[in-house]
Amino acid sequence: MATLEIKGLHVEIEGKEILKGVDLTINTNEIHAIMGPNGTGKSTLAQAIMGHPRYEITSGSVTLDGEDVLEMEVDERANAGLFLAMQYPSEVAGVTNADFLRSAINAKREEGDEIPLMSFIRELDAKMDTLEMHEDMATRYLNEGFSGGEKKRNEILQLMMLKPKFAILDEIDSGLDIDALRIVSKGVNEMRGENFGCLIITHYQRLLDYITPDHVHVMMQGKVVKSGGPELAQKLEAEGYDWLQQELGIEA
Ligand code: ADP
Ligand code: MG
Ligand code: MG
């Protein structure tokens, strides 16, 4: 089992404190969802964990099996087993999707232990089938002219091929129609297991109808203010956030 532990995380953007002490522990074999109103710092949390330079960590820690993630360069974080949907370049001229994936996989492996081309192709074919992706998506240039839905599917393809220990999926559901949502969820559900933990950030409960989380957390004003099981997401969907703000004495 691997553990990603976030403790007392405070993060500022341009001198303004956005995260005000976030605590969260995610183990492999667990899917966690973070919900919460817009502007409460959900994406800030994802970006800070992945090392976006704009986000300044003023205190707290993020560790992966005890290793200090915040000390690592962005590519070291990926090599240590973290994956953030959206972490990869939006468009890469002249590099096909398949080439990009193969280099990303090989970058995580030891020199001399590169993935054999045939196994790579076989695995890529199988996963593209699962995600109902057209085969020409492999030979197209990365993200060039991909539709919104194709980009999201491709992010899940990257996830399935790279097999990180932990993935952070920030609003992977935004702009997806029901078919695309179902397929993207199928990919994430296929990853579930002993070697995979996931943090799903979503504004809507809809995605959680397809990917049942083990733990649900609500973030408000830069903190995790409530945690529970899947029923918490359902209650938020039905009743909104007002009851929780009242319960906690937070101004809307
Ligand atoms: P969420 O994902 O929960 O909607 P964000 O983490 O995106 O929230 O944003 C939290 C707060 O930080 C918001 O008040 C937002 O305006 C601010 N913020 C986010 N990104 C930036 C940025 N790059 N520069 C300045 N302020 C930002
Ligand atoms: Mg648990
Ligand atoms: Mg966000």
C-alpha cells in the first residue's frame, strides 16, 4: 500500500492565502472525491500538489510514503507516481499521441528497460478500445485539434498507460456529455485496485454516480470542512451547501 499525505497545507497565490490548512490522507485502493463551491481552492490544491510554480506553499507538508513531495521537481513528482490530469502540454507540434505516451512511459523506466514496441502497441490498442477511441487518435499530434471530449478521454488514456500510484483528476467531467462521462468513468474504474489511489475533484455529483467514491470531502474557504462517505455527495446534490454552511457557521 502507498499513502499520499497532505498535512496543514497553506498555499498563497500572489500573496493571497487560498489554502488555509488542508489535511487529507489518501491510500492506494481508495477513491476520494473533493466537492465544494467554486473558488474554494480545489484546483489550487491539485496544482500545489503537482508543483505549479505559481502556487506558493507557505506551510504544511505533502508526502508520498514519507517522501517529501514538495522538495521534488515536477518531473520527479510524476516519476514518484503522481499524475495530474492536465499536467501534460496542451498541444505538442510534431509529436504524435503514441510517441508522446511511449516517451512518457519510458521516462519512468530505467535506461535499458524501455517498453518493447510491440507490447506498447498492444496495450495502447486495448486501452483505446476500452475508451472507445478512434484508432487515428494514436497517430494524431498530441491534443492538436482534439475536441474537449477527446482531450478528456486522452487524459484517461494517459492515466491508464502511465499507471501512476495516485491520480488527481480536476473537473475531468466538465463539458462531457453522458456517453463521454460513462466512458471516462469506465477507464477510472478499471484503474481501481491495490496499486492505485485517486482524488477526484468535481463540482457536480453526477460523475460520482459512475465512479463511487470511498470517501467524500467538502472544501470551503480553503479548508476541508467535512468528510463522509458517498451519501455526503448525494446530500449535497439534493440540498446544496447552505445546510453545511449553517452547520459550520460559515458565511456564504
Ligand atoms: P476552485 O477550483 O475550488 O473553484 P480555485 O483553486 O481555482 O478554486 O481558486 C481559489 C481562489 O484562488 C479563487 O478565489 C481564485 O480567484 C483564486 N485564484 C486561483 N487561481 C489563481 C491565479 N492563478 N491567480 C490569482 N488568483 C487565483
Ligand atoms: Mg480510508
Ligand atoms: Mg477548480
